[in-house]
Amino acid sequence: MAEPNAPTEPIIEVRDLHKHYPLTQGVLFRKQVGAVKAVDGVDLDLFPGETLGIVGESGCGKSTLARMLVNLERPTRGTIRYKGEDITKLSGRALRAVRRNIQMVFQDPYTSLNPRMTVGDIIGEPYEIHPEAAPKGERRRRVQELLEVVGLDPEYVNRYPHQFSGGQRQRIGIARGLALRPEVIVADEPVSALDVSVQAQVVNLLDRLQSEFRLSYVFIAHDLSIVRHISDRVGVMYLGRIVEIGGDAEIYDHPTHPYTQALLSAVPVPDPGARAHRERIVLSGDVPSPTAIPSGCRFRTRCWKARERCALEVPELAVPAEFRLAQGPAKHDSACHFAEEKHVVPAPGAQG
Ligand SMILES: Nc1ncnc2c1ncn2[C@@H]1O[C@H](COP(=O)(O)OP(=O)(O)O)[C@@H](O)[C@H]1O
Ligand code: SF4
Ligand SMILES: [Mg+2]
């Protein structure tokens, strides 16, 4: 833990990050006719020991962002600094050293584990790529220890993925992510493919591992309800950009961006009293194609507050003018020209 009020440097700093996939036509003479702007100008910081939740509908660029963070893909433009060093330009040994420290947990434990490998080989695979991390004679013992750490029987090393349930498979994926003792884990929808009843167990496991191993997390989800429990801060992503970001209470209780408000209004509320009093904001249409991002505010084609200015001017991700002099939780970064507070999810038992 950092000392109270001590200024902390981010462990990861992302600036102006872009990933544009070329869109081509023709077979013989392939010609670029456009680009899929999957990630289109992301800025964010991850601080040591924190969990940053990233939320947005499917197709918003979350997985592309995740792959760039762990260096599985190179950005088209922009920088990712890990402890001050831009990792997007690294290669060879320097790149491998950084990769060790930033690991990924994948969304689907059914497809991300090789069915022909034993659990022991899956969890120990990172040691083949980074042999310096564990001497050969010690690897089996380490793998068994990792199984124990994620709540599985160390005797399972010789079993195969199909012998496990979804939740157990995701524990195996997490054990593999921990094998190299990374500092940062990027978890891309780690519980989305699991039964609701198992989701909380896996989230709790990640939570426990974070304090045990002093990890920093980027935790991606398409649903705001899943990340609340584990996130210190939350960034809301829409069509390749972060549109609102702030502390957990700022985003859940004082959202100022219409997209966040719409996502929150769709989160299930267990309390029937509160449910009866809340307004459901229904978004019209689907997320537009990332090959044709709307001008000005990219959310404007679905925003119920859109006005002329929204088509002309790109709103920057910053504290909106109307909150700059204010104090309190509404004062946080929100990329909207007409940002305002709207309490979407009433406090439990509230009458409204
Ligand atoms: N390798 C690729 N080539 C072309 N388009 C891609 C590629 N990977 C992702 N995309 C597109 O980029 C957009 C964002 O995808 P993705 O990052 O998977 O979003 P999310 O994880 O939020 O659902 C989607 O429109 C997707 O089809
Ligand atoms: S800038 Fe305009 S279109 Fe965009 S979110 Fe704000 S009100 Fe809606
Ligand atoms: Mg995804």
C-alpha cells in the first residue's frame, strides 16, 4: 500500500493509444479502402495496487486495448509506458522482460486452454518461454503451489482441461497468469463466460490474489455490475475511447456522461422498491461501426441529449466546465459537452 497522500507514479501510463486495422478490397491488388478504428485515442493511468475497471458494450475496443497492454499487438499510434518506459517500441530481451511483468487472463476458459495439454503443462508453459523464471527441477512444485493458490487440488496436475468445470478452468487460467509473478494482470472479461453463480467466486479469488501478491489489475467487463465490487476506479469505453472515468462512487453514484447513465440504468437492481422508482434509459440502435465513427461526439447517434454542437465538436475527456469550480463526486473526467448529474440507480430503499 502507498503511504496516505504520498504522490504515486502510475505503473502503466497510456497516451493517445490507437489501433486501426486496415480495411482492404480486392484479392490481387489489395487496396486499403478504410480502417476499423478499434481503439481510437485512449488515455489512462493504472496505479500500483489498484483495480481499474474498463466497461463498455461489445465491439467498443476493450479486447484490442487489452492485447496492446500486454504487448500481444502493437499500436498504430500512441504510447504505453510501464514504469516510465515506452513498451511499444521494445523488442528482443527488453520486450520479454516487460512481458513477464504484465500478464493476461482471457475471457473464455473453454477455448483459451489447450485441450491436449495437461493442467500442469498449461500452468507451467510460461516457464518454457521464460526459463529464467524457474529452474527446470522446480517447475512441477511451483505449478502445484499455483494450483493451491487458486483453490484447486495440487494433485490435479496430470488432468486435462475437459475434466474441469468452467469456474475451475478459469482458476487454471489465473494460475497460469500468476506463474511468472507479474505485477500487472489484464483480465479480459474473466467471468463473462461463467455461470452467474460462479462469477462471484472467481471475482473474489482475483480480489484475494491482488492483496496477496500486490497486483495491479485492469479488469474488463461489458457489464457495470460485475466490476463494481472489485474496482477502485472505472473507465467507460465507447467506440474506441474512454468517455468517462473516475472513482467507483463517482461513476456509479454520480455519473455525468449519458452513455454511463444508460449503461447503469440497465444494471439489475435487487431491491424491488428501488427498482420501481428508477428510470430505464433505453439506447436506440447498436454501436455504430468502428469503420465510420460519427463526427463530433461519437455517442451522438444514440444520445437522447444530442444537439448541433455535438456533431461539430469532439468533447475532450476532462472535468466538464460546469463542474470545474465545484467540489464533490460529480467532478471527474467526462467527455460530454452537456455533462450533468443524473441519479440512475437510487440508493437501496430510496423513494424517488
Ligand atoms: N484483428 C482485427 N482485424 C479487424 N478488426 C478487428 C480485429 N480485432 C478486432 N476488430 C474489430 O475491432 C472492434 C473492437 O473489437 P474488440 O476490441 O474485440 O471489442 P470488445 O472487446 O469491446 O468487444 C470490433 O469492431 C472488431 O470487429
Ligand atoms: S456531447 Fe452531446 S451527444 Fe455527446 S454525450 Fe454529450 S450530449 Fe450526448
Ligand atoms: Mg472483448
